[in-house]
Amino acid sequence: MHGKNKTICIAGKNQCAIDALNFVNKNYKNYKIVSLPNHSDNGIDGWQKSFKKFSKSKKIKIINLKKLYDIKDLYFFSLEYEKIINVNKFMSKNLFNFHFSLLPAYRGCHTNFYQIFFGEKKSGVTLHKMNNGIDTGNIIDNIVYKIGINDTAYLNYQKLLKNSFKLFKNNIKNILNNNYADKKQNKKLGSYFSRKSVDYNKIINIKELSHNLKTHNLIRSLIFPRFQLPIYNGRRIIKSVYKNKKIRLLFQR
């Protein structure tokens, strides 16, 4: 693989970005490898490992976004990078994003929450080219997997992280060789949700336990222990099991 004078940048956070950076660092030594952590990354491991800390531990250069604009032979991969990218500022056109849904559905924010909330039976990760729209670029590839009826938002997020790295490995070689095809999204079949579309504080309290899928889906869409747990009768719910048209709740002790 000839990578002389070519740069690979992994931008983002959490385990998916770490795994991608570790993979290219081990397998693409002829390329210049740089990382772009999110601004919120303080270099300290939390419930997810710090991408910035990992980059430093591997002696990989942490680069400023503006410095990427002038790199002509740049391959930019966003795995949970939080800043909106203006593609017009880049000399390179090789800008790619791994979005946590099956595009064109669930563009924008809260993709994990909404997929559970609406009771989707499948989810996935989509690799697409970046443009100046929000998750509207041409699609290159995706990975599809099943969502179990009792899967929580937290469990689904772990699946999204795992499959985003798998999708990265499946496509990195062809992308670096410019040997891939892409297709336009049919936006009429899609959906979009803004960052302000969900206020978790307003829906965290389950006021009535109706034994139906709608209530079950609401409860499990809110189960993400690192951020919040739904509350019923003053007790925090850690699991909702739907069986025989009945909901059984497990509470935090």
C-alpha cells in the first residue's frame, strides 16, 4: 500500500475512534497518521476511554482542524466527531463519516434513542461521503444488525460502536485505493432529528405503566446508565422485559 505523502486522519471519540486509529497505525505505516479528538475530550478516561489520551500513548500527532484544510492528499474519517464540518474549506474531497443509523433514516442527533423509541427491529451503521448537509452525503456501505425487543439504548450503543469499527475495516483499503462506489440518498425516505428534539429531563419520569410496546420502547430508550435511567414510582429502572403483552421492570437497588 503506497501512502507516501498521504495523510490519514481519524476524528472522533470513544472506542470506535480508538480502534480505527490503532488499526491504521499498525497496518498503514507508509501513511502519515494524525488524530483529531473532540473538543470535549480532556485526555482522561471516563466511562469510555479518552481518544486524546490513547493518541498520546501511541505518540500519534494530534492535529488542529484548520491545519487539515490545506492537506491535499488527506483521508479524513469521522467516527463520532462532534463538530459540523465545512467541506468547502478542505482541499481534499476524501472526507468520510460513519453515521449510527441506516441512512437516510435517522439523520442528525439522538439516533440511538429514536431507533429504540420507535421500536425498530434493525439498526446499523452507514459509511458515507461528507458534504455540507447533515448526514446527507452519498452512501458507500453499511452494516445491518437486529435489535432485540428488550435491547436498551445502552446495549444498542455498544453494538453501534462495534459495528462502526467493523465497517471501517471493511472499507479502508478500497477507500485509500479510491476503489469504491457511492450512491445518492433518497431523502424522501429519510428522517431527521435535531439536537433539541429530545429533552431527557422531561420524559425521564414514567407516569403510567401501560402494558404496551409503546411504553416498553420509551423505557428502554432511556436506559443508558452513564447518562440517565428512567424512573417509575421514585425508583430507577435498569431493565424492561416485554413478554406476553406484559412489561416486567427491574429496578436499581
